[in-house]
Amino acid sequence: MKNFKILLTLFILLSCFNITAEAKNKKNTEDYRIEYLNLDWWQKYNDPILTDYITTAFKNNQDLKIATLNVKQSEQVIKMAFAGQLPQVGFQGDVFRDFSSSTVKFGDVVIPDYKQSNFFLPLTMSYEVDIWGENYLKTKAFKKQHEIVKQNERASYISLTSAVASEYFNLIKFDQLIKDQEELVKLQSEIVRLEEIKYKNGLCPVTELMDEKQLLTQLQEELNVYIDKRIIIGRELGVLTGLREKDLSEMSRSDYSKLALLPLPDSINAEVIQYRPDYLKAEEYIEKIGIDAKVARRDFLPKFILYGQAGFNSYNLGNIFGSHTFKSLAGFMPSIDLFTGGAKMARLRWTKLELEKAQQMYEKTILTSIQEVNNSLGEAKTRELNYNESVKRYNLETEKYALADKKFIIGAKSNLDLMKDTEKLLVADKDKVNNQVNYLLSTVNIYKAIGGKDFTTINDNL
């Protein structure tokens, strides 16, 4: 009874330890996943709705859940590999009855036909002595694979959050473009009406009226395209965030003018590629294949296995735990493969070739990463210049419209001409909005290119 209480106490303590460890691991997992979101960065755009969408995507997106499940599966693979370094203990009983045995001879001793039962209840243990460290290296290789899977998960977070931000910015852009375009269609419809009056009164040729009608159809077509693109973007954002049941009108968003424009650095140090998931994956893969090559070499060496059995062997079930029924044995089994048809050598050569290929992939990743960083920064600078020029053009158009309005007030300009000036102002506003959001999208591209880091301070951290 005392021993039973001791065992029960140990079991409860181990259970509590396991629960605590699992809760701690779950908390740590949640912490690093929240870190992957990098909400501090997205808050720089000064739009809480954007960060709300990113947080919602974190909770609902299936790609993120799949990436996390892949990491958890990888953790179990490591545990399975580590189990190969430990002794294996099992129970394999053998219960049978000879109904009619043939005559058995042991030299001059003859045992005639007999009938009997046999109850053999042993524990079996085997352990491969890891003299060469092969099993340890296999576990280490799976740990490297686990790091690669974790970088895949991180890449999924960077890609998803960037996609959510891009779709959200585009949704805001088309909101304003549609608003301006609807105003353009409304003005042009009024212009066509006035031109029809002029034509009926013989004050303009029919070609002038036809040109205005043609422009109206073009503006309407452009409006239809904007509306269609906004619907598509809304659906894509709904899929990314898991809000597919929401209608476009129910999806919250801010005005484009409230978004903060982040300043660009003059240059970005090439060392930022060390933060990119693909770069880290390439490094880990080289290390993993290097370990696999060591395993392939050590596979040529002999293996040494310890084994043993301990249990009860009886010919009568009632006497299974009686005296003289305990049986035990232990052994040591060296083994080496003398001929495998060249399979081991082929595996070693394949691993060496894979290592060389991994090194080439690593060099390519470095070049590609530097190219993407430079391209994203160059694109952002161009879009920043275009945005600044569009602002200048919009301001000039605003001043021109103010002058035209004054002329209209004093009767020096017709209402028809003032409406055409209003259209020019709306077109300039469309260009400004388009360039502003394109500039925002280019900053998201830089964020992706440097591995999900803050590019405004990245050079200070290197």
C-alpha cells in the first residue's frame, strides 16, 4: 500500500509537470507568432483599422494555421528521432499449447509425444549503442529541418500581413477613385446635356456633341472597371482575414488622406538580407545537408546493439509467478553490412551532390535577395517622386480652378467651361490618390524584401 501511494504521488507530480510544460510551450508559441505579426510596424501607418484586419487574419487565416501545424508536426518528428537514441522497452508475450508434439531427442535422451501449455511473459529491451554519434546526428539534422519549417512559418506571416495591407490600401484607393469618377460622370452627363442644347440652338457642330458623348462613355466604362476591381479586392481581403461572410459595404476602412507616408532611407545596407526567411532557410539547409553527409559516412561503420529479456516462463498458468519461473537473458550484437549493392555509397554521393547544390542555392539566394531589396527601394523612390509631382500638379490645378471660379462669378467664364475645369481638378485628384497609394504599396514591398523589418531604422541596427 505504501509503495502504491509513492507511485501515485509520482504520477500526479509528473502529470502536473507535463501540464505546466505544455502550457508554457503553448504560451511561448503564441508569443513568437505575435512577434511575427510585427504590429509595431503596421501601426506606423496610423490606421487602427489596418492593424485590426491583421489581427483578425492572425486568428482566422487558414494558411497561417497550416504553417503553424507544420511547425508542430516538425516538433513531433524531432521527438521521434530523439527516441532512436533511447533504449526501447516492450512487452511481447507468448502463450501457446502443444496439442500433440513430435518426439524430441536431446542426444540419448528421448522425449516422446506430449501435450502441454506454455506461458512466456517477458519484457524485451534493445538499445543501439551510439558509438559513432550517428543517431545523435540524425536528431540534429531534424532540428535543422525544424528551423527551416519555422522560417517557412515566418515567411507565411510576412507574406500574409503584407497582402492584407496591400489589399486594404487598394480598397481605400478605389473608394476615392470611384468617388471622383462618379463625380466626373455626373459632370460629363451635365456637359452632354448642355452641349445638346447648344447643338439644337445651332451654337456648336455635331462633332463637338459627339466628342462629349464619347467621353461620357469612356468615363462610365472606367467607373465600371473601378467598381469591379473594388469588389474583387474586397473579396480577396475577406478571404485573407476570414471575413468572407461580410459584404463590402460592411468592411471598415479609413480615408486615404489619414494614412501616414513613411520616409524612405537613402540606401539600405546589403546585410539586411540576413533577416529574410529564404536566406536563413538556405543557411539552415546547408548545415542540415552537411549533417546528413556525416550520417551517410558513419553508416558504413559497424553498429552495436544491446538486448535483453526478463520475465516469467511457466507451463502452468497458476504457477506463472511461482518459484523457478523467472527467466532473464542479456546479449551484445555487433553488426555490419558487408554488401548492400552499392546503396550506401550511392546515398553518400547523392548527399555530397545535394550539399554542392545547396551551396549554389545559397549563393543564388544572396544575389536574388540583394536584387529584390534594391529593386523595392528604387521602385519606392520613383513612386515617391511621382507622388510629389502629382501633388504639385494637383495644387496647380486647384489654383487654376480658383481663378476659373472667380471668372465665373464675374461672368467672364461660362458654367460649361467651369465644369470642364472641375473635371480637370478631379482627374488631378485621381492621379494624386493613385500615386499616394502606390507609394504606400511600395513601402510594403520594401518591408517584405528585407524580411519583415522596419526599414526606417534597419541601418541603425546593423
